[in-house]
Amino acid sequence: MKTHHWIIIAVLITGSALLIINTGDIEPRIDQQIDLNWKFFLGDDDSFSALNYDDGAWEYVSLPHDWMIRQEVKKDHKSGTAGGFYPAGVGWYRKYVDLSDYGSREQFYLVFDGVYMNADVWVNGHHAGEHRYGYIGFHYDISEFLVKDTINVIAVRTDCRELPADRWYSGAGIYRHVKLIATDKLHFPVLNSRITQSVKEDQRIVRSEIDIVNNERRTIRFKIRSDLLAPDGSLIGSSVSSRTIKGRSRMTVTEEHPVPDPVLWSDKDPALYEIKSFLIYKKKISDHLSTKFGIRDITFSPDSGFILNGSKVWLKGVCIHHDGGALGSAVPDATWEYRLKKLRELGVNAIRLAHNPHSPELLDMCDRMGFLVIGEMYDKWEEKWDGANEGF
């Protein structure tokens, strides 16, 4: 039985206009992890990327997966002391994707949270791209490579032959989640929103910048609706506006949302607001987006130290790497949440994420559980910072 949901938008212009959208008649985006049932092989051959390659003898694995942690440790391995004396190598992954449940969606993004390292990605034998840095996510628009009425094949090569690459255990392979996002051609892209705040005339203002992509050939007139929700889930306010976007183009919609008497995020009360956005085209929802964020005031002072929402807060912190000890770099989300809960019980309120970007799931947990985060992009331990480095 088909379930129908309704969104009712009332806009006061010169009178009252009522717009009713039957969401049961549309297909919203699919945004899901595709972590299960990958095939893995430790070795290297150019034929592994081919659409019809026979991988029947390969091992079944699920992501996140670290192939290095399962190898034999030897004192002459190139990773050395810092890398735990694990071996270098090349590992391949293959995944079969059935699109029969994806309906009429025409836009597909393949999203990797992290692959260590030197990743090359093929879809149905077509090279989608390469990504060298192992600690940040990346994604590809794979719409042109997919075939709706057949099984599609994703192949990923991970190259960890050059070791040591870090001063710590790196791991190897697809060690974070992978997602397949499917939308209409009018949609929010993968990297889609930015939230900032300001104060105007003693009123707190939340400013959102939301990116929109139109991959249709023609110009489209659409509406965007945004709902601002309080930490308890209640509706604070809504906005609806009409926009025009040219064919094969991208635009940014900027909105300002007043927040009366905001509940400020803190390590003691990690209150999170949410903006839910809808793209409406021909009275149907083309895409939807949810962005959670906290409202807070932070200042640093040589005299007072760290000030959060007007009060001094002592940072009681720890440093953590991206790995999970004996688990290697493929750390389940439940393990991260368990570790963070134990740190909270010890009184920890701040975490330094050493020495590289960590997974988006871990950052979301920190927001939700009340951890202040010091994030790092690269390891600069051996960099000599002098006048020659200014502006670097």
C-alpha cells in the first residue's frame, strides 16, 4: 500500500496562498551506504578494473576494511616502527551494484569517506578518477557510466607501496564508509551547505548558503523551502522563495533565519538546530537536505583563555588518531561512540584529532556528545617554520 505524506506551505504575499505537495507521488533522493559484499584481492593487475573480469576467487569483505592489519608483521617491512612493521602492497576491491530499486533517478554520486591511499576508481570499466591523499573524502559524478537495466561494477585500486608514509600506523584500503547518492537532475550536490551566524540589532541570525545544481539542459523555475527546527524538534520558522537556474549550471541560495532566544551549544548542553531544505519543481519535491549545527560564541584571550558563550571553560582534552588499535584503521562507528562515551565519563570535553581529517561520522558524534574539536589537516611535525614559510 502506498503511503502518502503531505507538505503544506502557506505564504502571505498580498493574501494567503496555499501550496500542497503530495510527497507520496515523488521519489526523494536515495542516500545510503553500500558497505556490504565487496570483493577483495591483495595483488595487482590491470585487468582487475575490467567490467567482465572474473573475480570469483576473491574474498568477500564488508566496509570499512583495512587490509594491512591482517598481514604478517616482520621487522624488515618498510613501514618500520611507526607503522607497526606491516607490509606495503596494492589491494583491489570490486562491488556489484543493482540499480533496479533506484527508480527514475538520473543523477548518481559515488562518495568515499576515506581510502588509504592513492585510490583509483573505475565504474563499468570507465576510469572515474584518482585520489592521492588518504585522509579526506572524495566523490565522483558517475551518472554517465551507469546502466539502469543491468548490474554495474565498481572497482577500486589502493596503492600503499611507498612506506612509511606517516609517523603512525596508517592502515590500507577502503577504511571508511562508501555511499551511493541518487537524485533528480535538479538537486543538492554532495558538498551542499554552509552555516554561519551573526548578531543584528540584538537578534541572533543564522545564515545558510545552500548550493543547487541543475543538470537539465533547460532553464528551470523552482521553489526552495527551508524549515528551521529547534533542538527539541519544534518549528521555529520557514521560508519559501522562487528561483530560476540556467541549464547545466550551479547556483548558491543564501537565506537568513532569525533565532529568538537561542539555546547555545556547549560541552555541557550540546544543543543542535536543524535546517531542512526542499527543492520544489512542478509541485513535487525534487530533492531534500538536512543540515544540523550548533549556535555558540567562542573567543580566545591571553588574559582569560578560552571563552565559550561568555564563560571561561577549561579544555580537558585528549589526542586521538584515526585508528582503533588492534582493529586497525577500519573502526566501526559503534566503537567510536563507545570510546567517546568513556572519555565523557572521565571528564574529557575536548579532542585533538591528530594529525589529519577524521571521518564525518566521528565529527557528528562530537557535535552531538559535546566535544570541542581541534582538527588538523596535515602533519607538520618536521616543518621548519621561519620567515621563508610565511604565506605558505
